[in-house]
Amino acid sequence: MSLNLTGQHSGFSETGLRRIRDVLARHVESGKIPGLVAMISRGGETHVEAVGTMRHDGGAPMRRDTIFRMASTSKPVTMAAAMILLDECRLRLDDLVEPWLPELADRRVLKRIDGPLDDTVPARRPIIVRDVLTSTFGLGMDMTSLGTPIMNAVFEQGLTPNLPEPMPEPDEWMRRLGTLPLMHQPGERWQYQISSDLLGVLVARVTGQPFETFLRERVFDPLGMKDTGFHVPADKIDRLPPLYTPDPQTGEFTVWDEAEGGRHSQPPAFQDGGGGLVSTVDDYHAYFRMLLNGGMHEGERILSRPAVELMTTNRLTPEQNAARTTMARDNVHVSFGQGQHGGWGMGMAVRTYRGDYAPIGQFGWDGGSGTSTYADPHNQLTGILLTQVGMSTPDSARVIHDFWTTLYQAIDD
């Protein structure tokens, strides 16, 4: 464990910190997790753990600056771009999206979620910016509706990042999206993923810049997030481990994505705000500390305090939240993670009740590549755990659970 002690009183006990190290090491020693990097910080003190190796068969050790595929933990970070546009009044929450996203004008909505694609009614109202930012615009990845015509069409059109085929460039992606009916009326129901991808297209069209360029100028560079982006340059590719998706039956390691020549080795056609970022523990720490600081980073304002409050407090009605809870609960081995205890803000989960060790108000999200990133305003702490084992088996989910339990048991003040 590398310790970076910058203050005498961190509010973590030595015994508790030892337990974090021991529990994480136990997961690596089990052979199920090749390696991981974890960071916890509270007040002025940061603790980093780098355990295990970059590959399941050995190789270079994990390091503090190892670069990971952030998967869905991209969502809380890419949302900052939209909040900047709200702060500058270049977007308004209740503006129609049509001027920027004409492909989404005049929507039709399925009469029933499992019905044929042509059995529709007109949308009751147009899609607005708020619908996109709160993941309620009417289309999403609904794991409780797999096998329905609409979910099959989403996959067939290549509208999701988790397929072997990469997503097409943004205008073509929008064209395909525009051929589909909505699953639900705009603003009615929370749905996962597609709105986060749509966000990047919206930001790019409003700013006239590629999504990544705007993020870099306004978020990454000011925060010193030098290793964050939508691909890994050649001179850093040795810091990216392979991504494994173990066989659900045998647990055998299968490489889903290699570093060299893999899907992050060159700039993608589609800069995927829902799951496309690569990053490090230090870069993510800078971002989540900025949110805890109400939008400030080292004296520079990145986001307004109200923008941060809007992102990190629940935006869903009780009815919308019930549907979100059902989706989480029915996806058994990733359910009841940190983000399943309550609501959703903008780009991230927000805890609204106490279901385990963490208090109400904790915010952040997890990624299917075995990543977890949250901040907790009550305790003024951040926690980041990065692995390279996808959620095809419960193993990385279990490490994540144990990381958060041991982080909270280590609090001592």
C-alpha cells in the first residue's frame, strides 16, 4: 500500500485501513481478480492501494497510474459538459431538443413495451433538454425487456456501446435512433444508457466542437485530468490492462478487449458519454473532489454550486424510482450496489435511504468493467475502485461491495 499522508487526522483508523488492504488483497489472491487500484480520500488525506498484476497470468504490477476503461462510471463525468452549457444559458432545462437534434422531432411512442414497432401513438409532448439530462427521454437499455422488438432493434441498429461492432459516427447514430419509436412517453420513465450517449451528441451540436474537445477544454484540463479521454494514446497504451469478461459457467478469463489494437487504442467514431472514457484513480479523484467542493477546484470554478446540487440530488418521482429499483433488483448480481439505494440525479445515482453502511446523499455510479466511483458529502469522502474484470460473473461486484464496506468501517472520528 502506498500512503500519501498530508494530514495528521484523516478520520480513518489504522486498523480500518489495514482491513481495506487485507480484504482487497484477499480478492486478488483468490485468483478471480488479477489486479486493482483503489483510492480513498477524506479531508486532506489520500490512501492508494495498487494490488496484483495487469494480466491474469502475471506481468507488470498494477500501479497508481494504471489506466482503466471506466465504462458506465463515464456518466457522472461527461454530464459536467451539459451542466456548463446550462450555467452559460447555452441550453435551458425546458428547451425543446429539436433545434439541435431534429432527428428526434415528431416522436411516436409504443402502445406497449413488447408490441410491434409500428403499433404506436403520437408522443404527448416533444422531448426537452431536462428529459435527456435525467435519463427520461423515452428510450433506454431496459434489461427487463430483453427480447422485445424494440430492444432487438436497439441492438441491431448498433445504438449501444456493448456490442462487438463499434457505434457509428454521431450523425449516423442519430439517424438510426430517429427511425425507432420511443418506449415510453417523454419525461415519463427513467431508462438507462441511451440518454447518456445522446448527451454527447447534444453537447457537440450546441458547441460546434467534438464532445471530447469541449470536455477537455472545460473539465479535464482545468482539473488536471491528463489521462482521461475516449482513447489511450500509443505512448500510454502499456498502462492499459486487458479487459476480461470471465466465462459465467467456468470462470475462465476471456479477453473482451486487448490494450494494443483494442477498442481504446485509437479515437472512436462515436465519443460515448455513457461508457467510453478511460481514466485513472487520480483523475477521477480530482473530479469527485470538485463536486464535493461545490464546483470549485483549487480556486477555479468548474461548475456552479446549483449545477452540482442539481446533478447530485434526486430528480425522479417515486413512481419513476420504483421502476428503476425493479430494474436493479431483477439484474441480480449487479443489484444492490452503492447506486441502488434510492434515486438518480443527472448522470449518477443519488442515495435517498440507508440500505448499507453509506449515508443518504452519497452520489456516483458503477461500471460494467468492474469500476466504482462515489463521493459522500456527509463524511466528505471519496472512494474509487478500478478493476479490469467485467460483470459477466459476480466477482468484481463482490470486490466493489467489500471495498465500500471496508471504506466505511475504517471511518474513525
